[in-house]
Amino acid sequence: MAYQLLKQLIKRNHRTKDELLRMAEIYHAAGRLSDEQYTELTNSIHMEYSLESSEPAKAADMTE
């Protein structure tokens, strides 16, 4: 259940990157996520939020 919840929150961008990473760490520490699930989720968070932050930079470059 924790895994599915975090996947949906990542997909819908309902939390900040730091909030999602903190949630993943807590669920992993509590044994609610396996090592594989934790790794997948943290990679997804980093990918999703790095893509998001690079888009506005590209748009700004185009307007100048």
C-alpha cells in the first residue's frame, strides 16, 4: 500500500521532492517498502523532479 501511495504522489506531483524522499525513507525504515521498492521510488522521484526543473529553464531560454 505504501508503495502504491508514493507512486501516485510522484505521478501527480502532490508533494515536493524533499517531502516525497522523506516519506520514502520513513516507509523504508518502518519496513513498509522493500529495498527494491525504495530504490525504484527514489530514482523515480529524482527523475520526475529533475525533468520538471529543467523544463522552465528551457522555456526561459527560448523567450530571450
